[in-house]
Amino acid sequence: AKYRKILVAYDGSPSARNALSLASQLAREDKSWIKVLAVVPPYQGDLELIGVSDIKEAIAGPGQEMLAEARNLADREGISILTNLEQGEPYEQIVQVAEEENCDLIIMGRRGKNKMERELMGSVTARVIGHTSKDVLVTPEAGKLSWENILLATDGSTCCDNALARALEIAQERKVKLNAVSVVYTNDEFYAIGQEVVKELYQEADKVLDKVRKWGGDLGVQTELFVRDGEPHQAINAMAAEISATLIIMGSHGRKGLTRFLMGSVTERVIGYADCPVLICHL
């Protein structure tokens, strides 16, 4: 699972700077190729009030500045990058450029400090994940990328199986153990539904993790498995904190209809609150 062609979505924010730093690290480890993309919005003003060349300058100027900053950061990291400036809807441009350039990974920074921003995680990021067929690595403002303590969150669905395959590939390649958690969704009414149903849900979670154990065993990857209960995104992030996870890996939960935009609220909330980078896998 070495990523050969990486697209960094760059907007000059601290988390985007960290995204470029993580890409630089991957480039050094895996000799990857990096393209940095800045997207500027289309011109909304009155065309008659401003000359055409002025419009181009007014719109492109901030984007060019961002890319100049990215080149400086890359120089400091000792890596070479290609840059690209596009105009339009950011998520559409990011998805399109990743497709055209045949990238296998998109790296984006996570916006948001306050609760609302964290819950929403940044609509550009959510929409990129919802519309792309590429893996997406979302990083907070700080922190390096380390493979030593990977946590896979899985519910046994097809998209989680894709994430499992990718996680095992990474663990096998980097010679590390894979931790995996499956969460039994519980709330206040949960235990009122009867012990039998509760037992079945826990058995279901065990079955999901059995698959992780079996697939891992086939590849010679050591696995450590956990069942937790509660609100899934809280339980996953608590598990990550408990084992000091350096990377969380998850599936994307669908690219059709409404799920595209909701993108799996569990995935979105894990990203919003995680202290480490989160890798969302599409296969």
C-alpha cells in the first residue's frame, strides 16, 4: 500500500501545512510524487467594473501566494513538488485533478476547533471523501504520520472490508501489528431491549473481528481485537486514545445519493474529533 502519486489540497491553513508535511514524509519514505493543488473561487463581481487581466490577477493572486508558500515549505522539507492552481468549487476540482493525475492518495487538512466545525468536519473534506474513488488522509493541525500504532474501525460492511484489506496491506508492508475495534451501538434505551438482543449484537461484533483475525492470519499480520460499546465515533476515538493510536483507518460508507453528502456520520465525526490522522479507504 505504498502511495506513489499524492495530491495535497492546499489552502494555507495550519492543517493544510501539516498535510504537506505528511506528504513530504511519505515522499521520502516511498519515493512518491507530489502535486499541490490550490483552488480559488470563481469571480462573482461585476465584470464591467474591472479589466480582464485585473480579474485574473485579483482571483489568482491569493492562490499563487499559497502555492509559493507551499513551494517554500517543500524546499525546507527537501522535496520537490508540482503545483496546480484551479478555479471553481474546491471539492470538485480536488476530485477532478486527483482523477486526471491518476493519484492514489489525497491528503487534506482538517478544519475546525469549535464543536460545530468538528461535527461538520469541513464540508470540502466531507464532499471530497463522498465523491472520490481515491483514499483520503485527513490530518489535524499537528502531528506526524506514524505507522507504528494503527487502529482499524470496522462494522463488517463492504466498505469496511475494503478498509480492512488496505489496513492489512499497510501492516504487512510496514511490519506492524494491526489493532481493530468493532463498536456495539448503545444508548440509554439500549439495555431495555432485552438481554438476548444485546448478546446477539456482541456476537455480531465478535464475528466482524473474527474476519480481521482470519484475514490477518492469512497474511502473517499480528492483530489485536477490541469490542467496545457506546456512540460509535466516541468509542472509536476513546479506543484510539487508549492505545495511543498514530493512525485510524476507516471505510468511507458509500458514494451514492444522500450518503455521498452525509458520508457516514460516524466517519465524519471520528475525523472531526481524532487527535491523529485518519485514513479513509476506497477500493
